[in-house]
Amino acid sequence: MARTGFVYHSDYLKHDMGVGHPESPDRLRAIVSRLKAGGVLDRLVLIEPTSVADEWITQVHKVSYLTSLKSRAPVSGRVSLDPDTSISAGSLPAAYLAAGGVLAAADAIMAGTVDHAFCAIRPPGHHAESDRAMGFCLFNNVAIAARYLQRRHGVARVLIVDWDVHHGNGTQHTFDDDPSVLFFSTHQYPHYPGTGRATERGKGKGEGLTINVPMSAGQGDEDYREIFERVLVPAADAYKPEFVLISAGFDAHRDDPLASMGLTEEGYATLTGIVAGIARRHSKSRVLSCLEGGYNLNALAASVERHVVALLDA
């Protein structure tokens, strides 16, 4: 059985975008409750997050953006950053702790304390651009982790697999012209944020290292499995990543209210196994998975449980 780490902190619940907002603290409560009830949490290695240092945030985000976030962070109430995204008094501390938790997991994996890790964090990150928040996201946690792995741990080639139902525009744009990162995304298209066409393949030295697979509403487990095996696996085997990151959104589930895809929790387990196989062949089994979307609480909790168990069994 693999050793799988788990990152969580109660301060993640203090990020509050208001009653009725789909990206709510209840998402993490549902995940933790499910993992406890099934005995899965007892099988995980708990990794304590600490706040990320600004020097790592600014590897991905502009200093001016970070300064603006700090100046706009409220003492009480909420401040709107875009039509879908706002911050409360607890939001910026939670975002620092979320990114820091991902880096703590990266350290644990590189030290050999765990083989893989799942980070039950919020706010999520893959829509955050270098200079703006969007789509519920403040800091691009996965992009920050990739830069950290490269510059702190000397990792030469990183694979980022983004199976969130929404395209990870911020992550793609961070690494558009960077040959040290292979970015692979499946996403419902056309859908928010409108990016992620198959013709978006990277730029300059990174051309061909962005792989977008737009998917149609209703596609499900077998469609995803076939795409991962036919498109992702050969690309990853050719690239030979030294570390694998997952933007693990669970909103392509058939019960999710914000999308129209057909994945089930068993489908997520299958995708996890495929990605873990890539990591086993090329990356010493190093997989770091970060929570992104997923807005039906029961579907989210069940999918995360199957994802984590698949990591444990990898």
C-alpha cells in the first residue's frame, strides 16, 4: 500500500464568499466527513500546512496583483474581485495557507515521507491569472507548486493533469512558452471560461506541450478513460515527467450542478489509476493532487474518497 499524504486545515473554512455561493466551506466539511466515516482518513499521513512565503507566490503572480489583494482584503464583510469571486476577512489567510499546504505536500513527497498527497484546500486556484483573480480562485496553487518543485527541488520536467470540468486558463497561460511543464486538460467546451480549444498548443519553446481536449456535454467514464489512454499516456510517456501534479476538480461528475458531464466516482478512480501509472513509470510515483471544483456535496465527497483510495492502492 502506498503512503498517501493529506493536507487540510480548519482555517480553509474561513474563506467565505457568501450564503448560496457554490464554492462554500461545506465542500471541505463533506470531504472530511466522508473520509472519516469510511475509515480512509485513518490510512492517510496528515501533513500540516503553513502559510506560503510571498517569494513563491510571485514566481507565478505579479507583485502588483499580490499588493492589490492585500490592500483590498477586508476586515469585515466581503469585497468583490470579479463577478464570481470575492474575499472575506478569512480569505487571504486561507489562500496563503492553501498554497503553503501544497508546498508542504511537495516537500513531503520529495523527502520520501509519502508517495503521493491529496490537498483538501480552498480557495481553489487553476483560473487565477498572473494579475487577477477569477472563477473562485485567488492564487494558482498548482502553478506555484510546479515552480517551487523546479526551483527548490530541481525538478526538470513537470506534468500537470487538469481534469476539472472548467479549463485551467491560469495554469495554461503560466506555462504557455515553458518546455519544462507539460499541461494536459480535459474540460467541457464551450463552457466557462471560454478557453481551452484544441488549437491552443503552447507557444515558442513550449509549443506542443499544451494539450487541450475539449469535451461535449454528457461524455462520461468510458469517454474520459479512452482520451486519457489514447492522448495523455503516450504524450506523458514521451515527455517522461519527474513529478506529476493534478488539478483535481470533481465537477465533471454527472450530478454536479455547474456542468453537464457524465463522470462517476468510479470514473475518477480510473483516471487516478492512469495518472498514477504514469508517475510510477517516470516519476518515482510522485503525485500531488490539489482540489479544484466540485459542487454537489455528496458527489464531491464520494469522488474524493475514490480518488484518495485509488492513490492508496497505486
